[in-house]
Amino acid sequence: MSPTRVMGQTGFPFPSRLIAVYLCKEFIRLFALCLLLFLGLSLLVDFFDRFNSFVKYKAPLSAIGSYFLFKLPLFVTQAVPAAALAGSLLSLGMLSRHKELQALKACGVSAWQMAAPLLLAAGVLSLGGWVWNENVVPYAFHKSRYINTVEIKGKAFKGLFQTRGFWYHGANSFYHINHFDSRRNIISGLTIYTLGENFQVQALTEIAQASWRDEKWHFEGVQESKLERGDAHHSLPLSLLLKEKPEDFSLVAMKSEEFSSQALRAYIADLQQKGLDTTEYQVDLKLKGAIPFAAFVMTLLGAALAIPGAKQLTVPTALGSALLVGFGYWVFLALTVSLGNGGILPPTLSAWLANGTLGLVGIYFLLGID
């Protein structure tokens, strides 16, 4: 009896080392090819989406190249799950087409043992994706936004971000903003420092909340303080004090992609101390762990659909089904994230529900393989 058959019957999680390495190498090779393909498609789509903007602002080629270079790490994070799904489907599908999987099965290698090397590789990819998302993406994405704002659109960068809010240089004034919700265009904790001719602070205006509606700002909880004596200072209407529009603050306010998990957790704690709603940020925090793990889930699903005998699905049918489910994953994730942002689902459940659902589907298919 061959060593492979003995291993298959004793229930070891892996086939022989030679077979495990072979399966893993095929998966990694096709995963890398698929990742390059998806990255190329992402760059093309983003380029043509921004082409009119590049022409409008007469952006130099160096700025365009730098923008896509620093945007690439985010594209990698987004493309890895789809590449893992396609890589597992193609690698096992090609082995099945050449009757290699049938030979392994005849030697006593179970479906779980065939899938185990791919899942091990996918686990390493998920861990690497998490490290990548924590250390590379935040800086690179922030840099890409800066290049798009300053070097391509030619706008002056008037902000300075801090963990406890950000500063913004307005017309004859400085603003300090505790938090800006770019989704709903609401400023919380706005302090306006009005400057005189000698750049001395003449007045201080504290606004609890400012919301953008009907093309203008609406203010709540306004307190004004006059800092200079005499008649040098004359109070201005708030509409003249705050001339900027929401898109001006959106350029400065940091997005979740620009935070590491630790930084975002600290930012959430600071917002909670100020009594602000942090539901959406908590969902984003949970997504930082869920999205890298999607590579493992997609590999599990791809293996379940590509290994012959999975509910009698042929390889072409399994490929089409997996592509459909892969597209449905992102739609489902967007839905659960929206429910989480609205407070209908807890943040952890909203971020992990798509992974958990597809993981259970993959396990169900593998358990059904003879």
C-alpha cells in the first residue's frame, strides 16, 4: 500500500509532503497571475474613471503615475479575495481536467486533504493581507489622496490632522474641528478663531454642530467670545465666518482606510469621550479584520466547487457558480455594512456575516463530496 493511501485512511490533515507542495505551488502560481490581472483591471477602471479630471486639471504624467503607485496597495487589498477564489478554482480545475484529482482520490486522499494545502496557503495570505492593510495601506492611501488634491487638482492643502480632530485654514480665520462626518456632511465641535490684521485672534466662536442642508450651513449651540477690547472687532454672520463647503473639509478629514486598527481604535475612543456616534467607525474597524480573512473564505469556497463530486457540479458550472457567488459576496458585504452603519446589526456581525455565510457554504459543499 502506498504512503499516500495510508495517510488518507489515517485521517491526517495533509496528503504526502510532495503532493501538498505541488497543490500549494499550483494555487500560488495561479493566484499571483489572477491578482496581476485584477490589479490591471482595477487600474484601468480607475484611470478611465478619472480621465476627465486628469484632462480638466492638465495633470502632469509624473503626478498621475505617483497617484496610481500609492493607490496600488489599496487595490491589492481589494483584489486578493477575488484572486484567491479564481486561483483555487483554476488550480484545482486544471488538475481535475488532467485527471490528477481523480488519481489522488483513488489513492485515498480525501477532499479535505486536497483542500488543506490551499487553505494553509490562504491562511498565510490572509495574515499577510492583514499586516499589509495595517502597515502599508494607511500611509499609501493618504499619500494618494494628497497627490490627487494638491499635485493633480492644484488645490492648497489647508489642513492639519490630529488624533483629536483637525485644523483648517480658512479666510481670515482658523477652524478646529473635532469630527467631520463626510457621509452626512455634519461638523461636530467646531471652533472658529477669527484673526485681525496683525494675525491676532480677535474673536472665538464655538459651535456644537453644523450641518450642510440646502446648499448652506445650519448651526446649533453657538457661543461667541470677543477677545480684543475696544471697537476693533465687529461680529460677522456665521455664514461669512464659515465659507467653506463640505468637500473642502473632506480633503482634510481622514478616512478609515488611512488608519491602522490601533489608530482607528484610539480615534473611536476619543469620539466616544466627546459623546459622538461612532457606529460607522466601529464597523470599519471590524472590516479591517474581516476583509483580509475573505481570502481564506474564498479559497475554501473555490476548493469546494472545483473538486469533482461537489454536488455533481461540473468544472465549468462550478466556475460560473463561484464567480456569481464571488460577486454576490461583495453585494452581500455592502448590504450588511449598510445595516451595521444604520445600527440594525452589531458592528462585528455586519463585518463578518458575509465571511461566515460563504464559509458555511464551502464547508457544506466539502462535506457533501464523496
